[in-house]
Amino acid sequence: MIDSTVIRHTATKDEIIKLCWEARKYHFGTVVVNPYFVDLVRYTLEDSDVKVCSTIGFPMGTTLPEIKAEEARKIMKLGAEELDMVMNLSAFKSKDYEAVKEDIAAVVGVKHLNPNIIVKVIIETGLLTDKEKPLACKLVKEAGADFVKTSTGLFGGTATAKDVKLMRRAVGKEMGVKAAGGIRTLKDTLIMIKAGANRIGTSTAAQIIEEMPKK
């Protein structure tokens, strides 16, 4: 259930390799990195059960749909098996909802290259009102994505149980909900899972697992 994540723009190769070896040790779901590191992560995770995940249109989400789709194709060829894309918040705030869906659908469309690719869409809950959040989730679902995700964690927005519950109600049981942003402890993680998240994004994944009772 855990996506072990390092997306800082100052991350080093040594940090990424350490992240991968922790992921192998604890059998995390994925390692999430920016596109530059996808090839390194694929190589380091070779022969493990941990998947490679990378970001699309990160962190602003305002690049053109065709650029996001091409970025997705490129990093899939490098070995990415999951994609965390950022919704176009400018289009959403402008109430251009068709543009929002077209943007997401452009990335979802790369599934024709690999139908097993998982696409998660970041709606940046910290920048949305409570009325906007369920609408954003609805658009993500209609565009065919697999998960809706709380935030990048880079704009002051952190995951909250309230938002996760709202998102789960909006998408139903059949779609994934990923909580990310400010989740640093085992307690934080369990709160998000109880609220309805079935994937957790965190930069302190190893510490969270090590908090768990040994038995």
C-alpha cells in the first residue's frame, strides 16, 4: 500500500538508490521519483516485487495534454509501471471541465501501450474548496484514471482524513484513493487507511514500517 517517494528537485542518485534498497527490504508497492531517475530506479529494483512510479506534468500540471502524454510514453519506455500526474488546476479553476478531462484522458490513453499501467491523478486538495473536491474526483473518474490522489505535498497542502473520506465517497469503492502530503508516521498512515485510502505516498516509508510492532 505504500509508495515510497523522493521528489525533491535536489535529490541525489545516492538518495534514490538508498530508497530503492529500503523498498526491496520492506516490499513497498512502488518507488516514486521524477522522470530523470526512472532508469536508475528500474535498474536498482530489477528482480524485485517493487514497481517503478514516476511523475507527469510535475508539479504545476499546466503543461499541454500532448506533452504530458509524450512524457508518459517516454518514462514508460524507461520502465515506469505507474504514473502520478498533476491535474490542470488552471483549467479546473476556470471551469473548463472538458479541458481537465481531456488532459487526464491524454495520459490515460497511453494504456494502449501497456494496459497494466496505473494512472493516478493529483487534484491538489489544499488548493480546492470542499465543493470543488468532489467535482475534481468526478472528472478524474470520468477521464478513466485508476486513482485520485490528494496532493503533491509541495504547495503546503497535506493529506487529511476529512479529504480522504470525501474523495472515497466521490469515487466509490471501485477506484483507488491515494493519500499523500505530510504523512510521516505510522499513526498518520493508519488514520488515512481508516479514512478510505488504499495507497499511501510518503517520504518516510522505512521509518513508518519500523514503527510497527515486531510481532
